[in-house]
Amino acid sequence: MKIKFFLILSLLLVSIYIHYRVNKSFIEQTVLLFEFNSYQQTLPLDIVNEFNTDFPNITTTALPLKMMKARYFMRDSLVEDAIQLLKKSQDDNPNLGISDYEIGKYLYNEKKYDSAYLYLKKAAGKLPRNDMFSRLYFLDLAKLKKEKELDSAFMEIKNFYIIDQWKDYLFTKLEVNPESKQDLFSLLEEAKKNIANGNQLRTLESILTVGYENLNELSQIVTQAEVMYEREFFNESATLHLLASNLDPSEYVHYENAALSYYRGNNFDEAERFFRYVLSNFSTSLNGKSEFYLGMLLYEKKKKEEACKFWNISLKKGFDTSKRLIDTFCLE
């Protein structure tokens, strides 16, 4: 009888301990996921370092917790510790590719393009629909002058008809080979037939119609803005996107990207101003992205009710990432 009692007691204690660890991890994950989704890294490293990453080892959205922690080590220039965590996190969810991307991004920013190539190619292969992964992979291929691989990499994802990936490829292709303009015309026509919001193709059509040589300034500005963003020079990226908007004022993405760059650079006032400008002037063309990030910004400004309003609008427009924030912060 005593043995049975102690066995039941042991199982009960183990169950309580597991429940405690999972519940504590969920609280920690909520903070980490909020910062991850809002492109912020404001938590002090000593606090993040206390977070458990072994049990459970992934978030409720399947992101490896070691990868989430590594971002803060990288922020504080503890590169070796960050890389070690990122490599360990690959075992926690090997199909995600985000750890490969983070290592590749660091190497790319260090101008170690050959080393970055190995990681960025793996990341893009694991999540081919992720335009963030493919964008940096394309940029790295451009640095390495791998035009044929750039073409083949795009051919593997082109039929997803993800507008940002098409834009990234066409800009990068023109950078690598300005003489490819005629070949890209047929691609643009294919995109116009298969991508619902043709307004987003206006910049590309202008470049190809007027001529890359005559609009070289615009394409270079947009490409450089993307590079600055990837290197986390966010205010510089915002300035370049606004310069692009002066040359091509009918394309809302320039303003949206400027707002997002200001947001990541913690210039909240300018970010809010341009997010609201986009919503006021291009509302019929939007997919919920601007509403999502404006909501994030407002939440950080302690304007929870207004943040929830924009997240709900974003969700109605099909931007599914908003749902988790609504469930976490708006249903209390």
C-alpha cells in the first residue's frame, strides 16, 4: 500500500513539475514571441539568459527557443555564444530553416559571402515561401555573381506567385545583368496574369518599360534600402525608401517599407505617421500588413484598445499573424 502511495505521489509531483515548467515557459514565450514578431530586442540579456530552452525546446508556433535566445546574444556581440545556440537549435526544428538564416545573415553582414551562401541556400530551401529568406539568398548570389543559380533558385519558387519574391528576383537580376531587361518583360507579363494585385507590379513595369538605364537611380535606391534593412541600419533604410517614394509616389510599398524601417529603428513617431499615411491613401491595395504593424506600435505605446482594433482589421484582410496577438492581448 505504501509503495502504491509513493508511486502515485511521485507521478503527481512529476506532473505538477511538468505543468509548472510548461506554464512558466509559455509566459516567457509570450514575451519572446512579441519581440520577435515586432522585430524588437529590448529585453536585457541577463533576463533572457534565465529563460528555459530545453523543456519545452520550441514555442507554441514551433520556433526553437534556443534560436530566440541567440538573437539577444548576437545583439550584444556575443557572437560565438549566439552561433553555438543557433547550431544547437537546428536539432529542435530542423525543417524550419530560421537558424540557418540567422547564421547566414550574420555572415552576410560580415561580408563573408561564400560562408553565408551555404546557410542561406539551406534556409531558402527549407522554407521556399519565406520572402525574407529568399531575399537575402538572392542578394548573396548577386554578391557572388552566381547569375545562373539566381535564375534556377527563382524558377523553383516562381509558381508560388509571391509578389515580394518576384520583386526581389527582378531587382537582383537587373543588378547582376542589366542586359536582361527583355527577358524580364515576359516574366512580368506572367506575373500580371497570376498575381491578383497588379498595382504592386507598377514599379517593376516602370523600370522595364522606361528602361533600367533611365530608372537606374530608383532601382539602386530600392536595392540599397533592402541592403540597409538587412544590415539593421533601419533609419538609413527608411530614408532610402522615402527617396524611392519621391521617384515613384504611386507605389504604396515604398511608404510601408519606410514605416517598417522606422519602427524597427525605434522611431515610433515617424513609423506611425507613415503607416497612417499608407492606410489613408492606399487602403484598397493593402493586405493587412500595415494594420498589423501599426497595431504592434500602438500596443508598445500602451494604446491597447486601438492596437486591437487594427489587429482585427488586419486579420479580416487575411493577415493571419494578427490572430495570435488578438488571442493573447485582446481577449482578456
